[in-house]
Amino acid sequence: MSSLARLRSRVLPTARQLVPFARSLQTSADTTLLTQSIPEDGSTPFTVKLHEDSFRAYNTDAPSLDVEVTKDSLLKHYQTMVTMRRMEQAADALYKSKLIRGFCHLAIGQEAVSVGLESSITKDDMVITAYRCHPFAVLRGGTITGVLGELLGRQVGMSNGKGGSMHIFTPRFFGGNGIVGAQVPVGAGIAFAQKYLERPSATFALYGDGASNQGQVFEAFNMAKLWNLPCVFVCENNKYGMGTSAQRSSSNTEYFTRGDKIPGIQANGMDIIASAQAVKYARDWVIAGNGPLLLEFVTYRYGGHSMSDPGTTYRTREEVQRMRSTQDPIRGLQRYIEEWGVATDAIDKAAKEEIDKAVEQAKASPEPRAEDLWTDIYYKGTEPPLMRGRERDEVHVY
Amino acid sequence: MTAPSIASTARAAKRLSPSTLSRLSVARRCNSTGAEPPPAGGHLPSIATSKILRTTREAALRTPGIKWLDEDGNSPLQNTIGGRETRKMNLYQAVRDAMGIALAKDDTAIVFGEDVAFGGVFRCTMGLAEEFGRERVFNTPLSEQGIAGFGIGVASMGQTAIAEIQFSDYIFPAFDQLVNEAAKFRYRSGGQFNVGRLTVRTPSMSVGHGGLYHSQSPEGFFMGASGLKIVVPRSPVQAKGLLLASIRDPNPVIFMEPKILYRSAVEQVPIDDFELPLGRAEVLVPGADLTLLTWGTPLYHCETALSLLAEPPASLAPLVPEALRGARIELIDLRTVLPWDVESVIESVQRTGRLVIVHEASRTAGVGAEIAAEVQSRAFLKLLAPVRRVTAWDTPVGLQFEKFIIPDAIHVLDAVMETLAF
């Protein structure tokens, strides 16, 4: 198949030419072309050309297909994606051994979105997402131990074991949010504050193809456009909202066109070079004062919606297998890297060790103290005199 | 045993101290994340062995208040139970059975909600789409406000709309539609329109590890919405009979199914079409010394508490005064939270003089607050002790704290003993 290292002339897709209006986005992770030879030095930039169907645009121009990358940046992408996947796999194993209880949503297969997003934004930018939040929490300043500890309900968890899988925050990550779509208007509010405070930064409000049908998502779109907020509404379209496919839930599955007067970009969410490029474009767009932008990543989740969903009742095993074997974001990038003669075994091994260590640290952390039950309900020092318990003896006096 | 003797003897008795309580709670909590499942309550009654559940055909067919709705409503056999069959079902199967009957008998009935076409997250709609067609049993987008509004529209046209909100914690986006549109539809149209054929099913109450957004009990938030009915079944027979009654009730009903009982509560359920009355509480255990009132999951904690009171295990025996062990506690399942059965509750409290209310929602302005206020105003002079409420903490339902926040049998036992001994 095509690969980055093999310089080749572009083959025109003749079949597609016959039906010019039915062109669709492609979601392979290994179709990027090299346009020059690779420099020896890891930090020297070189240009690659993305597949021409990596982006689609609505009421705006598509991002450039020529992307400047460095060897180091691609290795970093690879290392981060592998680590995130390992973390999610560790969570999966901990859940199956009954150490994690409750609700747990894994992002295996969607690594190029979270890692690509983080690679193209700064610490001044803000991110808010729904419940599939573990990689974002780590990338935005959290720790793997903190995330796994939270899943396990331990003191070392980033919400001290009170939140669990869906409720993890950092100072520049406004969390996992458990209610489908509820985070989107919150994202518009964050963007308003950035604009009001005249900070040249962007908010990325993420939601899924399932949440895209919530009424409040459209309310947020309207306010963001009305007030020209620096907000990028990022739809992670993994093709299934819980157990219902996008086609069965949405009258318009081209989520990047659903913003009415807000322009949109659809991007290949399985190729990290494309996703990083799309985020860079979106960030520049909103910071330039153009108002909000819709950014749809077409991606895929390999597992079920949550741990109780085997993920095979509403789609075939073959479909999942095909995505895993042909469009995996990590394998796609790995192919480029290995063709330059850089071994990835060491990176894989280091990621595994890092995750194993974090798992042990998280497991060693104790459960929350009983006293923490009534902390953080009101701001410290402004609590009501007491918090009532189940019955009379259990009153906590602040 | 008379009330004064209980009180005088027990006054000297040692009550469960806070440290005992927390020790018990902590001991339970340690098991909660262990690799092995916790022991099934030792020899105490659990949901699996509960006497509240009707596990024989005979008991199921003799469910109090049962009203058969056979195809031939004029048949003399309408009021007999001979020849009727039952089948072993858990709560989700009973819910599915009720919806199957509603769909089969009423061509206008539709079932819709998030992922219901392939069975729903709790399997309550398994096979309905295959049996009745995808035009009648279908998935909606993830849009609770939309689901409620859509259901209201369908019902206002006289069709039977059975909507599912996937978790009752997600009902809040639909709160406006339910409180402002559904509840007031009849009133604000001067009786010209109504949405009586709307039923919103939603899994509710704690599940042990649901955390902030999957273990809440929001029934109290709807208490002021006159025009709505709120129903909470405790078992498969109750779920089937009450759900069929809710679907056919000429008022919009929110039907909150205790999610932890979906698989754990198993009964013999009559396979025929039948209803159980809305707005009526049911006395499960008659008594004369104290009224213990609850609904849904905590009924089973109350049953355990009554067993602990009558026959305390060795570890608790020193804390349970002999004089209290013979107390006759009246256990009542409220079943319909709005409008709640004031008459039955007042009648019971006037006989017993004592009331303990147990619910899983937090205390402040919970359903228990309303009941306690009404009881004290109607039965003030008969009360021998303050009305006690055993509820969750007034905190959010923190993930790792869930078992600590939700009231359990020990707390019910303590409240019962203290109220008896007041």
C-alpha cells in the first residue's frame, strides 16, 4: 500500500471522478506522501502531503494538505498515542478484574484525535469534553496515575476518588462531563470568558455524534456565532452514539455542516498528521476573530460504548476488525517511522513500563478518607453549619 | 406489647453509637472494590431470599388489588384466578412483558428511547422491535428534551406513547417538557387536550457503583408538578401491573424502575394482562407499633432491618434491647409517590403512633419531608415520637462513597429502635 517513505506519483482515483458529488472523506492513517527526502536531523522540518481527501470544508477553505513535520514530532506523536492506548487497555483490564466499578468509557481507536488536538494547542487554550475523557485528562496536565487512581476510586485520583471515570479535571481541562451534550454550552461560556478577558486563545468543546442531536448543542452554536466566540466545536464522530449508528440517529450525518452560519471542517480523525493540521487550522481561525468553527473528526472506537457494551450487537465484528487492521492511527504512523529505520520496540516497551508503574501506584493508593465525603460541596469556609447524613447521628458539623 | 413498655425499657438501652455505625459501614465498604464479590449478606434476608417477593404461582395470582384485563371483559372468568398461568421473571422481563401486552392490545402504542430497538441498556425492550416492528419500537437520538417533547406530541394526538429515558439522572434536560408541558397540558388547554397516554419509563435509584450521574433518585424533584404521576415498583409482579396501569392511566406517568432490582428481584409473574392500582400504598407486613414507609429498593433494606430487630445476629445482639425485638412493625410500600396515598399512611400512623420514612434521595426537601409534614399536621396528637427520615446524605453521590451515602439496613434498624424507644 501507499506509504510515506515511498515517493510515488499520485494515482488519480478514477472511480471517484465519475461521481464527483459523492466524494467522501477517507480515514486511512497511512496515505500521506513525502514530498522531499527525510532530513537526518530529528528537529529539521520537512514537508509531507496529506491525502487529498483528508479534509472537507463547509463555507470555508480546507486546511492545506502540505504539512510541515519533524521526525521528533512524529516520534512524540507515536509515543503519546501508544501510551494512551496502553493506559486505556490497563483500565480495561482493571475493570475486568473488578477493581474498577461503575461506568467507564474507553477511547481505544480514537487516539489521533486527543493526541493530535493536544499537539496543536497551547496551555492557554481550553478543552472540555464528555465522558470519554481519559487521554485528554492526562495530556492536559494530568497524570496517568491520577487517571487510573480516579477510575479505581482512590485518594491519588485526580478528583480524589469522588468522580470516577467521567469526572476528571485539570486547570486547563474542564473535564469529563457525564451528561450527553451538557458540556457544549459550557464550552461556549469558557470561550466567552476568553474573549472577554482578551486572551488570544481558543476553547475546544468536544462532543460525539450522539450528543450532536441534543438541543443544547444547537443553542450553544447560536450563541457562539451571535457573539463571535473563539470556540471550536469538535465533533468526534466515531460513527455510533452508544448503540445507534449515526445514520439511524441523525438526519444530517455531515456534522461539520450542522452549524448553519458557522463554517465547518471535516477531518480524517484516524491520521494524526491530518488531525493535528485540522486543529492548527481551527485554532488559527477562531483566534483571528472569525468566530466559532465546527470541526468534525471522523474516527472509530474499537470497544463498546462503555464496559457493559460488548460493541458487537449493532455492528459486525468484521467491521471492527477491518478498522483495526486497515485504519489504525498508531499502526499507520508506525509504518512511516519504521520505514525510516527507527525501531518502535523501545517506545512500546517504555510505554508498557510506564503504565505498569502507574497501575501499581494507583492500586497502592488508599480509598478516600471518610472525611472527604463532605468536602468540596461548598467553598471551604462558606459551608452551611452542618451537612445532614442518613440519620441523626451522622451530621457533619463544618 | 404495648407502646409505653417498649419506650420505658428501651430508654435505658444502649443505642448504636456513631462509631459502631461507621465501623459497620467501613467493613462493608472494604468489600466493595475487592476482587471477590461480597458475601451475600450472610444469613440475613437479601433480595434473592426476600419474603416480600411472590415466588409461587399461588402467591402471584393472589397479589392484592390485582385487576385482570382479559380480552373478553364480560366473561364470568374475569374475576377468577383458576387456570391462569405464571412465569418466572425478573423485573426487566416483567417490564418487557407489560410493554409487549400494551403493544399487542393497542395498535397506537409505540415504544421509543435511546437504544431501545436492540433491547436498551437494561434489556427491558429485548425483542420488542423484532416482534412489533421498527415502526413501533425505535431508537431516538440522544436528546432527552426531544424525547419527552416528542412523546407529549404523540400522546396529545391520542396515541399511546411509552418513552424511555435511559437513566433517571438524564431526565433533567427533559424537566421543562415534563413539568411545564406534560403536567399542565390538560389544565392550560381548559381540558381540550391531554397527554394522559404518555408514560416515561426510567431506571432509577442506586446501583452500588453508579456514582454522580447514575445513582440518583430524582422523584422528589417532581413532587410539585401536579398533573403528573410518579410510580416506583418494587418487584416484577408490581412492575408489570403498575406499568400497565400507568400506560393506560389517563394522566402522564413517570415510571421509575429501581435499576438494581432489574436482575435481582425474581417472582412468578402472571402472564395474563392485569393492572395494579395507582395512588395506592400496599401494606406488606402488618404491625401495630411503628409504621415503616418506603418505596423501591429500600424495601429490601427495611425487610433486613426488621429481621435484624427481631433476631439480631450475635454481633448486634448487645445493641438491640430485648424489649424491642418483639415490636410489630408495619412495612408499607408507597408505590405511587405522586399523588401519594395520604389516607393509607395516616390510617397506619394513627394506629401505630410512629413513622419512619426511608428513601434513597437526599434528605432536604425530599419526598420524606412532604410526607412528614403532612403526617404531623394530620396525626399530631396520635404521634408518640417524631417522624424519622432515613435518607441519603445531603451530598452528591460520590463514586467511592456510594455505599456510605445510601441508607442501609443498619440505619433503618437504628432509626426504628430510636423511634420505638423515644
